[in-house]
Amino acid sequence: MIQVTVWNEFRHEKTDKAVQEMYPEGIHGQLAKFLSEDQFKVKTATLDEPEHGLTEEALEETDVLIWWGHMAHDEVQDEIVERVHKRVLEGMGLVVLHSGHFSKIFKKLMGTSCDLKWREDGKPCRIWNVNPSHPIVEGIGDFIELEQEEMYGEHFDIPAPDELIFVSWFPGGEVFRSGSTYRRGNGKIFYFQPGHETYPSYYNEKVQKVIKNGIRWCAPTQNLYPAYGHYEAREK
């Protein structure tokens, strides 16, 4: 059973009525709810918990970490970012959702600004599957249609993805690389764009399916972590 930790800033839900109504148990609560219905062992962590809920023990017990953040990226302690970064290199999977693209951990792993264009106008979004043989899109079909989603547009300042999974189209004419995978060290990373806090994206069954598939893809393998540093000669 894959052990999943859902990390959420959990700030909008405390102050914004529209977000409270959309996600009364918090975004992390909704993510944990549909993940728990599948073959995952799920726990949650939030920004205002001690060590942001990401203690060394908690991360050691995490196979895949899901990250959602937006208004308080700068409040995440650098020490915790380093701790998560180390675990990803060791093999922990990381699924970064929506505005988590601007989190300290994602920017550190990407090595770029991770900036983009955005617009919150309540209009639809069509998420096109551009990698139909990939396990992350199993059961998805040609595209995902969302009635409302925040516009994210190119240029998205990320490194060229190892694999491009989705490209989104918006009614304003913008397109966006909305699903990308990366490998860093022994770890695998999946970025997936849907998830604005006042829109019902995380109730959409196909969005849920993609996140579940992404967790399975990101889950650690039995591959050993390489030995680094001084190394004795194997041949005498």
C-alpha cells in the first residue's frame, strides 16, 4: 500500500468564504477523501503545524508527497524545504498541484523561476492528453473538460519536461503545459495544473484519476540509492 502525505497550506479555507464553501474540509481534506477510497494509506499535513507537519519521521513514512500551496510560499521554512528535497533525491515521489508550481520545493527542484501567466475569470479549460501511452493518463481518454479553471498560460518557466503529459487550452487563446514529469536523483516528480481554490476541480472524477495515476507513477521503486563521495578502487 502506497503511503501518501497530502500537504496543504490551509490558509484560504480559514479566511475566504468562497473557498470554505467549495472545500469545507480543506483542499487537503478533499484530496485525502478520494485518495482514501483507493489503495492508498493517506495522512495530511498543513503549514501551521509544528515543522509544517513534515517532520523527519513523517517524511520517512511517506512514499509520495502531494503539495498544494498558494498565498504563503515564503512562510515555508528553508530547513523543511531542504528536508523534502533530500527525501525526493532519495526516492520519495512528489506530486505538485496547481499553484504549488511557485513553491520553494518545486522551484528548487526545477532550478528556474517557475513563473507563468495567469487569469482568474471562471471560464472553462480543456486539458488535452498528449502522451496517450503514459500510465498517468490511463482511463482518461483524449481530454479532460473543466467548466471552470484558472487560466495558466505560457511561457511557463520550467525546464523542458522529461515527459509532457498534458497541454491545456483556454478560451482566451492561451495554452499551457499542464502536466509534466521529471526525475531528480532517485525521485520522480509530477506537476499537474488544475486545482484553483474556488473551483470544483478536485471533485472531477478524471482529475482525481490523474492524481491517483500520478501517485502510482511517482511511488518509490526498489532501486538502491547510489553511493557518493570517496570510493575505493574495485580492481587492484
